Amino acid sequence: MRRVLMIGPGTNGGIAAVVDACLEPEFVSHWRIERLCSYEGPALPTQLRVMAAAGIRLLTRLLARRLAIVHAHSASRGSFWRKSVLCALADLFGVPYVFHVHSGEFGVFYGSECGPAAKWWIRRTLRRAACVIALTEAWSKVLLAIEPRASVRVIGNPVRVPDALPTEGGSGRPQVLFLGRLREKKGVFDLVRAIPLVLKRVPDAVFTLAGDGETEAVRRLALELGVSDAVRLPGWIGGGDKDAELSAARVLVLPSYFEGLPVCILEAMAAGVPVVATPVGGIPELLGEGECGLLVPPGDVQALAESLVVALEDTGLRRRLRESAFHRAVNYHAIRGVLRQLDAVYRSVTAAGRADAASR
């Protein structure tokens, strides 16, 4: 049996978390999935080294006729260019590829940042794909507006969901948790500016901002605003450390300006942690247009602070949000269900490939 080669980053982040979730042992065994790392860090020498190794490894398997499908997980910009080149190489050898779009900025990337030649290449990459996976219905419309002839299918991101709704944590100081890269696009500086407003109403609140990025800039702003004692910056966390922070959190906050379908919100929903977020990208669909979390306009520090105070203080609201979010995670984003959808895509793609081969 030929293999599925799954291409994605090997570093921290939402896409890497999705790839990890897809690599369930039974699924990997059935499809003989092999992971190919295409990115390990922003330094140019590292990018060139990793991309060269990925290209050589892909070419080796293509020459050996060992691949049935190439499945590329892509964001925008550099991530897209890297994945599109590897997919074009697979296409050259007649191996179908699945192009899985995760970026919340893909429409901006295509519409505002690319010239005619780049737009042609983006459309070609989407059109030539055996299947383009969008994270939500809204994102499928964006991709079809770019390339109407693309074969788009909607599959949400997967998350591990426990058998029952976890009990609410946070028996000590009320904790607000942020998970992600510390940068302007994630709204982390808006969050820090909201902290003094929250502390006026909930003076014992503590804010854990877990991630990498502009850590020192965040630290300086917290110091300038006089709230550094209420801010924790543990760096990027994963595994048991992340589980422990989710268990202790009373609220998860993600005040982003751009998103695809944030894994950290899915993890909070599965852990029974209420969410305060902005209605960007796939977040409104993910939160059921507000049924499973509180939505605030991006950049509105006052509204962000007010929603955090309400979420921290209103026990009944938190209970309703926790229950609604958990059931939504179970019904739409549990790993087993998502992998069934991905299995159907793989079966369709391989069946189409066999039909094409027979017709030739």
C-alpha cells in the first residue's frame, strides 16, 4: 500500500497541533501516513535547510512511486509558497494533493499582498488540488471566490474531548488565560491594556499570557500600566503544562484581528473553559455566533474588559457557556469525527486516481 505524506510545520502553533491530532495511531496505520516537516523557525538558513530536506525527501518518494496522496497544511505567505511548491512537484509526478488552508489571512494575502503572477499561482494551486480543505463554511466561500473551480470541502479542526464536561477549575485567584503568539495581530497588547480596567472590578484576577513572540514588549507594557504583578508570562507551553493552565483558568481570551479556526479555543471548549474572543475568521461559527462564548469587536479595549469582568463574575453565565461549548466540541470537533471526514476525503481522492489510471 502506498503512503500519505502529510506536510506541515514541526514547530509550536495551531497547524502543528492539528497535524499532531491527525496522527492518531489507528489512522496512521490504516493510511500509512508519514509526516514531512517543512518549517522549523524563521531564520533564513533554517528555512532553506528544512525546505531543501523536505524537497529531497518528497522527490525520493515520488521517484520510488511510494505515494498515494500528498496532504499539505498551509497558512499564508511563506507557508503557502513552501507548500505550493511541494504540491506542484507531487502534481508533476501525477500524485494528487490535498491542500488544507488554515490561515485567517488568506483572503487578505491573496487580495492585497499578491501581484498578478502570484495570484495566478495561488489560483492554480487551489484548482489543481484534488481537494481543498476549508475550516468553516465562511472560509470555503473565501476560497471559492478566489478560485471557483477548486474542489472545496469543509472540515473543522480536531480536538481531544473528554468523556464528560470537566469540573470548573480556578478555586484560587480567578485566572484569565491567553494561549498563542504574543503579537499585535493576536490582540495581546489590547488585552494588556484591558487589564487595569478588569482589576478595578476584579482586583484579585491574574492573567497568564502563555506563548512566544514579543514577550519583552508585553512585559514592558504591563510594567508601564502598573499591572505587572497580575501578569504571568510562562512562555510557550504544551502537553501537561497547558492542560494544567486550562484546568486552572476561569476564562480563555483571544482578542485577535485575524484567525482561521483557533485550536486554543477548541481546547478551551473541550476543557470546559468559557471563551471571550473577537468575531474574526472562523470564530463566530466555532462559538455558534455567541452561544458558546462572548464576542467583542477587535481593538475595543473597553468592550474586552467588560466581557472579561462579566465572564469572571457571572457564575450562571459561565455554566451555560461551558455546557454549550463542550457539547459543540463533542458534536463537531472530536478527533474521531474529524478523522472520519478526512478518511472520506482520502478514499475519494484515491478512488478518483484509480479511475483516471484505468481510463488511461
